Amino acid sequence: PTEAEHSQTLIVDAGLDFLATNAAADRWLLQIEMFDPHEPFFTNNDAYRARYPHGYDGPVFDWPGYQKVTEPQGQVGQARYEYAALVSMCDRSLGRVLDAMERHDLWKDTLLLVNTDHGFLLGEHGWWAKSVQPWFNELVHLPMFLWDPRTGGRDTRRGALAQTIDIAPTVLRFFGLQPPPDMQGSDLAVDAEQRGLADRLVVLQDHGQV
């Protein structure tokens, strides 16, 4: 199989087709769920792997178990290199979306939010994957960036807490809709002080354990 046949590429292809079809329309929402970077770590393109040369010559190790690390360091390193190659592929896919935003002149009236749901341990703290407590930064300090034409803010980094529960109220208000009273989260277009987040308490819960 080729990179063009990779599930990530096909998903982005479908998203770009939607943008091309609906660029002139109004009041639509597109979610491009690439699933990557996710195990197994593969790209179908050795050019990405070539960016991360290493001397490992053992069996392919691109799908670590959700468990403590027991593999030798060389094998751990190989998994990290495969992951890095897949992240590079994700970067290219994101670039294709950004290019489409530019090509269709969408920046003036289209909100763009890029984030992920969780991190992944690649041997840090002696563990693989995500099902381990305490919640280390590698698992919960997530990448997220936002372009919101309501504010036009760019090239800034906020220190205020932002969470995935903020996405829904942000999208609703962007479309001029009022979030329901019981919806958690805040509109990310509003400054942290106005949102009352300066002293927000964070509680992480999973499977009944806090």
C-alpha cells in the first residue's frame, strides 16, 4: 500500500473534498478525525521514517502494549522513531488542510480548531500508552490551537487553562447559539479573566477513580 491509500490520507481527502464543495456555503461544521498518531505506527512512506535515522535492526515494533516497559532500549527507541514518522505524516496532512483554508479564502469567516484527545507514553515513566495513573503531563497536556475570526488573534500563547469541554460552547457561540445551562466549559474566544478561569479547579476522573 502507498501513502495515498493510508486511512489518514483518505480521511483528509474526504475533508478537503467537503471544503471544496461547501467553501461558498454558510453555517456548516466539518470534523476531520484522522485517528493518528495511533498504534500501529505506520505511514506507508519510508520518506517519513528516513527523517529519523537509527541503528535498530531488530523486528518491527510499532504496536506497544498497554503495560510497563519490558523491551530493551533499542526496541523502545524504534517505537519512538516510528511514532515520530507518523507524527510527521500528520503534520503534512494538517498542512494540506491549512493550504485548503488559504486556497478557498476561508480564514475570514471560518473557525479552525486543532486538538487531540489524549497523549501517549512512549516509555516515559516506565510505561507504554495511556492507561496509567497518575496522569502525567505526557498524557494530559495536549496540543491545541485555534483560529477564531471573531477575535483575529494570532501568534499568541495563553497561559490560562483550556480543556476539551470548552470546544462545544466555543463552537455554539461561533454560530450564534447559546450553550444550554448545564453545559460545562467556556467560549475560548473570551479572555480567561472574563471566563473566570483564574482559579479554576481541575478534577480528573477515570473509571470512578479520582
